[in-house]
Amino acid sequence: MPPLAHQVILRLRDDRVLAPTVAARRALAGAVARAGEPFSLLVFRAADTHLHIVALCPAPEAVELGRRVAISLVRALALPVGFNTGHVRPVTDQAHLRSLFFYVLGQERHHGIDLDPFHDASNLPDLLGMRLLARHTLRTVRASLPRLRRADLLKPLGIAALPEEPASYEPLAEAAAAAGGLPTLTGRSAEVVAARRAAVHTARDALSGAETARLLGLSERAITRLRGEETDKDLVLAVRRQLAVRAARPEAEVQGVYEAGPTYG
């Protein structure tokens, strides 16, 4: 009987930390999400020195997935060294698939590190409607692991419930950047503008234009303009959930993480 899926493990040739900053971890997530979509990507997460990927594809395709991800990451992260050949392992049955899913998401806990408390370098935010980079993995997860519930996916984040309303809007810019998979809200790219617009709409019923302008580093005139523009409702929800999770895990801020369709929600 053929395997249900395959796991790919990637390491750099000198075994250095793959993505030591928030910006690098978000760039990693975007690269893996784009490369993995044609291969029925299920779950991924980077620990410090290695990356785990699980996809519902045959072994030859898993090898190709590893190759494409490696090429993409060298470019996206401007890495000075390349990757070793990816190690590919079969996933033999449904119990193995479920346990591996949570093993991958729990990589940092498994290795005793806490570099990435908000899972910027995994697709967990996309599964919870907190980001849109890898939302295509929702279809794969729902089809292959239909018994998963929101509570199961909140455990790797270290919270018991996903608050519906933000307790604070102070980290609005960071929450919007995280929702868009961006390093910051600096610049004029379409992705940055969309994230800014979503942030403005997230706060429009709770904050004045002046307060929103202060949090986003924009003029009140810019806030008024962005409020009048149509926004992506899924991105607004993602910003709101990023804010809510940050309020639910205030200790993560102390660790320095603020450097520069349906979901399970």
C-alpha cells in the first residue's frame, strides 16, 4: 500500500540557524507556502537549524518539493550556503499522519527552544485564520485530518481559546505585518498597502483616526483615505486574530518577538 504522505527535512550544509529573525521567519513561510502549493502541502515548521515539511504526494514529488523549497529559501533569505539533500520519509498510516502533524508544529517545544512563539515559520497562523500566506493548506488539512478542531490547533500556540476581540490595539502595526506575512509595514508594495488598509479597518470602530495614525505611523489624512477604500475581509479578520493572540500571550512580547474560505477559527 502506498504511503499517505511524505515528510521532508531540510538543513543547511553548515547547520546554521535557518531564520534567526521575525522577518526571516515570515519570508521562509511565504517561500514554503508558494513552493508547496502544487504538492498538496499539509504542514510545515522551521525549528532553529532545520525545516520539517509534510505533503500528500508520492516520494518523487516530495524530493522535488524539497529541491524547490531549498532553491526558494536560498533566494528569499539571501543565504550564503546551500542545503543538504532533503531527507524524505514516508507517512505510513492515518495515526502516523496525525501524530506527525502535531510533531511538526511542536518542533520548538521538542527541541527546548522558543524563538517563534507566534509560529511565523509555520502554517499554523494560516490554519487559524491569522494569516493568508498558506491558506491553501486548509483544504489539505480538512480533507486529510477531518477530526481536528480549533482547540487542537490552539495548543501549539500555548492558549486555550482564541479571543474574539482584541484586548489592546497597541501592537496594531505588528499584528498587521504578521497577518500579511511581512517584516514590517514599511514601503509601498501592494502587500504592505493591503496590510495597512486592513489594519485601519480593524481599528475603525474602536479607535479615532488620530489614535490609528499614531499606531501605524501615518497621517490622519492617510487614515481617512484608507478607511474609504474597500478591504479584504479575511485580512481584517487575520489582523484582529493576531491582535487577540498577542494579548493572550503577553509574555511573548518580553521575549522580543516584536522585532523588526473557512478556517479552524
